[in-house]
Amino acid sequence: MADEIEYSKFEHRSFFEQNEDSVYSVMATKTKREKIITESLDQLDIPYYLPIYTKIKRYKKGTQIHELPLFEGYVFYKNTPSKYTELLQLSNKYITTFEVGQSDTELFLNQLNIIKKMLTSKTTVKPYEHFKKGDKVRIKSGPMKDMEGFIVTEKKKYLFVVRIDILGQSVCCEIDPVNFA
């Protein structure tokens, strides 16, 4: 039986498939507009990826579950020359875009793939704002096996941190120390 690939509702099927004429880009938008951008990109059939995490807030009168972008104000997408004109139709919905340099594409996709695996590994993933360099590690067992990132110790917990260099932002999840080397 073949492995099933799990697609998020905020991921276009062909985003991670590399083509020679495609350029990976990042769209900066106003906070809370990311999902609107992905709907527009979907209608234009432009591949995109918006990593989402779940935040649970507990109140006296109940609990609320929020699905939020891991990187507020950013949507990753794959641009092709044939879609450039169509992309200009969205110019009123975003602030700016910038391309991932060809030499940085492999690292960029590797970092996004690690985050995608983190999100599907049933661990709690969240933005990590105050990244201070930790020890570089490779996960040796568990659902995140072979992923590379940094280990940071915080409040007697081990956090596995992955940084998206192009944004200068990081995400983390708690990890058992027996799983890394």
C-alpha cells in the first residue's frame, strides 16, 4: 500500500513539486488576511502553502479553538511566468512579495517540509519568538525522525526549534530528550 500524502486545507497540491520555471516566493500581507489570500491563490490555481497551528483558549464560559497561521502575515507560494499577470489581480490584498533566491530554494523547501512534518506528527507546534541559538540536532526516533533543527531548554523542557531563515522566524514543539542526537 502506498503512503498517503496528507494535504492541509491551506496547501495547494503541487506546492512542494519543483518545476524549472517556478520561483518560490513569500507574500507579506496584513495579519488575519492570510486565509483570504490562499482562497484567491486557489481560484487562480497558483500553488501555495500556509502552515496552520491550533491554539486552544479556555475561558470561564467555555473553550475556543482557533486555527492560526504559524507565520503571521505571510503566505508561501510558487510563481510561474504564466501566472504573473493573474497574480497582479491580488495586489490590493497584499503588501509586498519577495522571491526565494535560486540558491536558497533547497534550504527553504527543506525548512518548510520539516514544519509540515512537525504539524502532522501530533505534537503541539507553535511560533517561537525569542530564538536564541541552541545545539543543532537530528531527531533519531519518533514521528519526526531525521528532522534537523535546534534544541533549546526552557523551563526544564526541551524544545525542538526550526527557523525559516528567509523570514527570520521560528517555530517549536516540545520533544523528549531520548529522541534526539
